[in-house]
Amino acid sequence: MNFDLQPEHELIRDTVRQFALERVAPVAEELDREQRFPYEIVSELAELGLMGMTIPEEYEGGGTDTLSYAIAVEELTRIDSSVAITVAAHHSLGTLPIYYFGTEEQKQQWLPDLASGRKLAAFGLTESGAGSDAGATRTTAALDDAEWVIDGSKMFITNAGTDITSCVTITALTGEREISNVIVPNGTPGYAISPPMHKLGWRASDTRELSFQSARVPEANLLGARGQGFRQFLEILDGGRISVAAMGVGLAQGAFDLAFAYAREREQFGKPIARFQAVQEKLVDMATEIEAARILVWKAAWEKDQGRAFAQTAAMAKLFSGELSHRVVNWALQIHGGYGFMDEYAISRLYRDQKILEIGEGTNEVQRMVIARHLGL
């Protein structure tokens, strides 16, 4: 057993870390305050080849493995979650479904722009009445004259409404108790996108409500076999949990970094607060749990890359890193004291960004259900 990263993984880690420090960190607070989508950052990430990392090079992707992708997402989240979720949602939810389930014609049509990062894609699963119970979708797609006629709505969809978004893949009922996935291009008549939603965290990411009123797309826009949508999105979510778990580790690491630096600088009673045992214990616990979470994420990514069953480990990683990030960011803000409550300190942004990691890609409760099922309970 070897826990050393390969040279290519170290290169990706160092490259993304440097980019995040030099290009993302100086503007993260401004983007959050103005709730402004980071178009320039996304363009530079595309130039670095980070928008389609695991897509094969023949489709203009990076051709890397899942571990590389998880490392990149962690490093981005360490500095800013909004940038990280833009990459993760585009790659795991927007692009990979087309690569996994699309026909060669669909891949040739969509993947080069998506894998290269010239365009973004989204995945529309959640509805106002179908969150954790994603199989309860009410959006419909009826076949009429070789076109799917779509009616319904989707909620909390990431990357759906940017100026560079090309499409959204949605789940829809194509028959009684039959769920399928359909690709809907942006600009389709009858497809409306709400203004950006205002959020507690991830304020520089794009989040929208989508509505469909007799929106028509070609029959060929069906993704994969008809009636296989439920199985497909479960597979998509299994993989997506690795990236969200990596975000949990990255946010926890970022919060630890801030708390560690502050504890060494802040003096009380004539010495840095890092000299006090109570503060040291918190920092030690943070560092220990972050390392454990990182190894769990890497294991899930390794299992996926080896073609092994990884759904259980991915759910464990997502659950553990989400709850870990909650503990760490809370401890980190506590170490900052009153200053941590001020917007001028980055820890306040990380504190707001953290909570969604216990909700998105399946709540903590859903992760426990998934793990219980894999344990045979």
C-alpha cells in the first residue's frame, strides 16, 4: 500500500494551488459580496484544462483520472467554494452524463465545447416537490411528431443561466413511472430561466429555477435509453459525491489554514493564542480529522479509477467530509473570536459556504440511507 501521490498528481495539486492563491484569493471576497459569476476565472480554468479533466482528449478533455479531479476541486475550495462548485457541477453533473450515456453523435455535438470549458452545462434533477426523493419528479416529456414536449420546473440548478451555458440535462417522466433524461439547449422556446437566486453561501456561483412550458426538443435529445433516467442519475450522483466530498476537505483545510495563521498572530495575555492548550487542541483535532477525510476521498476516487464499486465509499466520504467541515469551520471561527464574525475576515465567508455541503448531492440523512443499503441493513 502506497499513499504517495504520483508526480502527475503532485503537479496538478501544485498548479491548482498556485492558481487559486494568485488568481482566486484576491477576488474571492469581492465576487462573494457582489454575487458576481467569475467569468474571467472560469476562462482561465478552461485554459488550464480543469473544466473537463476526466473527459478523454479526443473530446478536448484532459484525459486525467478521478483522483486528479478530486485534488483539483479540493485546492480550489480551499480558497473559494463558488469557483470550486462551478467546476464540479459543470464537470460531474453537466458534462459526464453526456459522456457516460450519450450517443457518439451527442458526444461530438456537445463534449468538445463542454470539456474544453468554452461552454458550461447543467443537470436539472431537483424540483420544488422532489428533493431527497428525486424519483418523485413531476416534469414531463411527451413524444409528439419526433419531438419531446417538456412541461414542468426544476429548482436550485447550478450553472444553468450563465452567458456561456449551452444546455441542461433534465430528468422527466416520459411515461407512467418512467423517468428519462433529456438534453435541453439554452434558448429553446418555452424554456425559461429565473434570475440568479440569492443564497447564504456560494454567492458567486450561478443558481437558478428553470421552467418548461411546451418546450420542444428533438427526439434525438434523449440521453441514453428511454426509461433509464433514474438509474442514470443515481450513477451520476455517486460520482458527484466524490467531488463534493473533496469540497468538504478543501473547505475544512482552508478554514484550518486561516485559524492556524490567526492563532499564531493574535496575542492575548502577553503571548500568541496558539500557545494556549485549548487552542492547540482544536488545531490538532482539525488537522487530524482533515487528514482522515482526505484519505477517504482519495480512496473513493481510487476505487472509481480502478473500475471497482465505489458508491459506498463515496457516500461515506461525502457524509464524513460534510460533517467534518461543519466542525472545523465552527472551531476556526471560534478561534478568530469577534473578528471571525466580520465580513472582512475570510473565515466568515467559509462559514456561510459550508452548510450546503451537508445538503447538496444528497443530504447527510440520505447519505446514511445509501450507506445503510450498501451495508445490507
